[in-house]
Amino acid sequence: MSDDSKRDDRWTSGPELTPEQARRERETQQTDQAPPPGEDAETLRERQRLAHLEMMDRWIDGVLVEQRRSRRWKLFFRFFFALLILASLSVTLYGILGAPGAAAPDRPHLGVVEVKGVIDSDSPASAERIIEGLERAWKAEEAEAVVLHINSPGGSPVQSQRIFEAVMRLREKGDKPVLAVIEDIGASGAYYVAAAADEIIAAPASLVGSIGVIHAGFGLEEAIGRLGIERRVFTAGENKAFLDPFSDIDPAQREFWQSVLESTHEQFISAVREGRGERLADDERLFSGLIWSGEQALELGLVDELDSLDGVARARLGEARTRDYTPRLDPFERISRQFGRVAMEWLGVPRGESPVRYQTY
């Protein structure tokens, strides 16, 4: 329906009328529609019927116009989302099958493996992914050295131990050096990993150290009692729920859990001593959990040099030539995992995380 017909439509234009005004308007129209001289009632009825048909035609035209407009918008959004999906798939395939720089440089370079974020089995910095990257970089003929590029606060002691042992195995082969370059932070579990390298390089302002183990929780037994809530936990084994935040922990259980943390701490200390050897300063604070700047860490023997990844590459190769050997993340797995996590949160399904989990950060 054209704009001119909309402006001329007396049913959808003009001022809003009260019921009384509308009644008077209808009476006026009926008076105006009185048969002129020479016309009978039959002619008037036919004229009214034609007027009603014209009004219905206008209404139907308006409905059809709205339907066509709605159909056009639906087609537009379907086309838009189809393009969006195709673009996402294209980017994914492009990244998997061969983005620029995916091929190994034909000149000597540093083989880089990224250790970013929390070290955990479910994170990008998992032991499986890091070890696979190390093997790739080690086998690359043009890689002059393998570099662990670290920017992590630490994480799982088990994952850190696995990476440490893998680096030590490569280091013992002696074919090429393994370096650890710390960016903003290389603390706790991340330093555990770095300690296995032949050399550790950090920036002057990097955060280095934090050689310790932590488990944190809450004691809410008094709060739950004040709220009048009864905690119902059924276990087989008297110590099965000893870290339940709504239950008290007795001295024997506390002593036992402290022994677990101290045992893990000793493993951490032993690994650092094995990796760093006599380069460590004789300072009792080294293993206390403190964290230092890169400049302080150099004095304590926690790092060997103050520099950056580019600086290391230029010093060894004359220019900053590096290649990232870190395995690419499967985008479909990441999407499905994220979708599953969101779905669980919406459905209220509890996540199966153990209450006895502890970290080296």
C-alpha cells in the first residue's frame, strides 16, 4: 500500500475521537449518504457495499505489505547468520590448515612453545599440549633452541611436574638448548616448569618465584548454624569429608592435610634444586613462597639473564626469527566445552570439582 493511500485512509489517520464524537461522526456520515434525489434505497445499499469492499481491499493490501516486509527481514537475518557461520568456518579452517607463517622457516630460528595462563589439564596450558609442542620444536631441524615462553601464575602441581620431567628429558639429550623466557609472570607452577630449562631469562620487572603450595577454603559451620540449616553429608570413611566447608576440621585432620602440602612443597623444592643446581643463592627465603622482580631474581640465582624473547633471538641468530610450535587448540572442542559449561550452569548441575584440589600458586 502506497504512502498516499495511507494518508488518505480515514480509518488510520486523523485525530483520535471519543466514543461520543465517533457516534456523531457516524450519524453525520449516514446523513451525508442519504440517497440523492432520484436514487432509491437499493442503489444506496450497493454503494455502501462497494465502499466496504474498497475498505477491505485496503486492509488486505496493508496486511500483504506487512507480510512481505516481515518475510524480507527474515530472509535478511537468515542470510546474515549463514554468512556469519561461513565466515567462522573459513577462519577456523584457515587457522587449522595453514595460516601464513605456519610452515617452518627455512632458516635457523627459535622454536617457541607458549605457556600462557593457569597450568591445568583443562586449560590451554595443559601438560599434554605443552609437551606436544616441546617435541615438535625439538624435532624441527632448523630450530636452534627450544623456548618455553612463559606468562603464567602457576597451577596444578601434577601438570607442572609432567612438563618439568619432559623438559629434563630433552635437556639430558643435549642436542639443542632449552630456554625459558618469562614475560609478565613466571611464578609457582610456572617457575616449576622454567626450572627445568638450561637457562631462564626474564625481564627486569617480571614476577618470578613463589615457590610454595597452597590450598584455600572457607569454614562456614557457624554461619550455617545461625541460619538454621542442617547439613546432611553421608560418607563411608571417617575422613572422606574432612575438607567440607560446612563441617569442623579436627587437629588430626589439619595436621594430615598440612603434611600433604609440605610433601608437595618438598617435591617442588627438589625439582628447583635439580634444575638450577649451584646457581641458586644460599638464601632461606627462596622457598618461602615469596615472589621477586626479575632483577631481584637474577641476584638470587632464580634467573640467568635479563632480556626478552626478541632480545634472545637477536643475540643468538642476529635477528628476531621465531616460530610458534604450540599445538593449535581445536575450535570445535572449545566451543562444545564452553557450551556444555554454560548449559550446566543454566540447568543448575553442579560441577564435579574435588574439594581436595590444591595449587602451586
